[in-house]
Amino acid sequence: MSEPHVSVENATLLFGGSVMSPVPNPYPVYARLRRERPIVALSGWMDTSYLVSRYDDVAAGLKNGELFSPRGNARGIGLVMGRTILEMEGQEHLRHRRIVTPSFSLRALRGEVEREVERTTHHLIDKFERDREADLVGQFTMTFPLRVMAGIMGIPISDFEEFHQWALDLISVADDPGKGFAAAEAIVGYLRPILEERRNAPTTDLLSTLVHAEVEGERLSEEEVLSFLRLLLPAGAETTFRLTGSVLYALLTHREQLEEVLADRSLLDDAIDETLRWESPVQFTSRELTRDFEIDGHVAPKGELAILSVGSANRDERRFEDPDRFDIHRANKSDHVAFGFGEHFCLGSHLARVEARIAVSAMLDRLSALRLDPDVDCRIVGLAFRSPDRLPVRFG
Ligand code: HEM
């Protein structure tokens, strides 16, 4: 794709103007920004904000919570999620993080959660295995992580269609605030009576853990529990489905690497890591600047919002050689910052990897001669979040 002829002064236009745009390929724009304007003002995108595009600056921003305050997250997604750990700092953040960390540790995922992922995966594949063709986004990746998340939380699976819609509406708040706020309210209305039930009769699910959790002798307030759940729902559902779709897309469009993975399944973990770098599902996160921040003479003022572009950082030629190439043998692929870095490092990274590994492996086992349908176009799209818009495949 040739580079757009828009001035970097109008950087917002380079992306087509909306954070939820189905941008097919933002990477030439990022390459240009890294070269010409490593910090650039974007107007009309969640107030005025400053996009940071180079790996070292993004990593420094994620590490330095004192200059890049996570309360920046409150000005975006926090508006509908309420106050969540994403925007918390210091002791308050630690206290909240400690409550849920055990539920998402590798140890906790072994056993019942892994079995739940296996069950959901095979249940969905059963439905189309005999058809010799499918859209793996519509018929598989879109629904499977939400089902798993609903299982971990303890939400009845029969309600999950509604949940999926709320999760989608919640993350599109920047584009359609009305829908985002309505979804946030709907979730609260739905969850309140279930939380009340768990309060009176504890179980082993996450809802019960949150309601009864005590840190330093204090219980979480109902508002805190609800905000946690409003965060976990899209965090768990909207990200992993994208990762799983992109891993499949990457392998199906790089047949020689797919053959290697088919011959040696341990390479699937490398493919997952390289996909996280090559097509990061979450493309940026926000921070508030507590002081002026300068790179190469370009300044973002104190108090403004910095958009740390994880997607651009993971394609930075200063860090990754030939960064646009998908290569499961790349030595430093796990240096990516797709799950963030430092204190706010993604709590669900183990779950995301487990889900992607089990799902892709099952498809490679059960759908023989899996290939993209040559008659239907598909591609990876998106700006704030990226994944294939559909995955039309044939097999058998
Ligand atoms: C491929 C899948 C995923 C990606 C790419 C991803 C990405 C991220 C990123 C970039 C952050 C850091 C945000 C920041 O620093 O402001 C983050 C934080 C977080 N993620 Fe994920 N995530 C994924 C899956 C999940 C899952 C499955 C869960 C469900 C439990 C989850 C829960 C969280 C939570 C709770 C935080 C906040 C942690 C904190 O503030 O201390 N994520 N995630």
C-alpha cells in the first residue's frame, strides 16, 4: 500500500477519523509517524490526544506510571465501565489486582477451565465439521471466548447472546456513546440479582469470589464488583476472539509455516506469540501525562492524553527486523507489548493463550486440509482492535 499524501499535522485524517474504523492497514501510517513524528496530536479522537508510536517510548510509557498515569484510561473506556483497575494506581491498584489474580493464574486455569475451553471448542466444531466449509469468525471465534468467560464468571450460558451484544456495545462507546452507556446499564441490571444470590449462597465461580473477597479486612463495594465485571466481560471476550482469528489467518496465509505447525504442534505457541506481535488484537492504551513529554523536539503537554500505540511499537523496525513479515521463528517475537507491560500487564494473558492454543489445535486436528476459500475475500481490519472480518474456509 502506498503512503497517504496527508500531512502529519492532520494525523487523524491519516486513519480515516474514527477509532472503530475498519482500517485495513494502518501500518504504513505508523511507519511514517515513527519516522517523522514519534509523538503526534490527534484531534477529535477521545478529546485531543497524542499518539506515541515507537517501541522504546511506548514501553517506557507503560513502565513509567508516574509520568504516564493510568488514570488516562478513565477518559476512554472507563466512562462506561466505571472505575476499574485499568485506571488505578499504587496501593489501590495492587489491592484490587490481588483479588482476581488467583482466578486467572496458570494454576487456576489448569483442570476445569481448560476442560471448559475444550468442551466449548469441540461443541462449536461439531456444528459445522460435516459441511466442508465454514466462516470460522461467525461460526467459531466470535462466540467461543465469551462462552468460556461466562462459564468462569458463573453466568448461565442461556443468556449469553445478550451478553455478547452488550460486550460489543460496551467497547464501541467512542463511536456510539448512547449504545455504550445503555449496555453498561443493562449489564448492571442483569448482574445485581445474581450477585445477591451469591452473597446469600456462595459458590466457586468468579462472581462469588468477587462478592466475598476480603482485602485487608474490607469487602469490595457493590459498585467495585460491578465495574470489575464490566471490565472482565469485554476484556475476556473481545480480545481473545480476535487473537484466535488472527492466528488462523496468519497460518492459513503462510502455508509453509502452517505445514511446520502441523508437523510439530509445539510451534503453535510460537505462532501465537508472533501473531500477538504482528497483529496485536488491542492496538493501544491510554495514559494521562503528569508532566510535559517530549520526543525529538515534539511536545505533548501535561494533562493531555497519551495514546500508547502497542500496534505500532510491535512493528517498530528499530526493535524487530523486517517487522511486517510474519515469522514464527523470529528470535525476539516475545518482546512484543501486546499484553501491555509492568504493573497493568494483562491479567488474562494466560487465559488468552490457553484459549487460542486449544481452539487452533482442535481445528487443525479435526478439519483436514484446512484452507482459505479462494472465492471469498477476507483480511485483518480495525484500528483500536484488529482481527479478520471473516474467515471463509474449506476443509475435508
Ligand atoms: C489476546 C487477548 C488479550 C489482549 C491482547 C489483551 C491486552 C491487554 C492490554 C494491552 C492490557 C494493558 C492495558 C493498559 O496497560 O492500560 C490489558 C490489561 C488487562 N487485561 Fe487483557 N488482553 C487480552 C485478554 C484478556 C483476557 C482473556 C482477560 C480476562 C480476564 C483480560 C483482562 C485484563 C485485565 C483485567 C486487565 C487490567 C490489568 C490491570 O490494570 O492491572 N485480558 N490487556
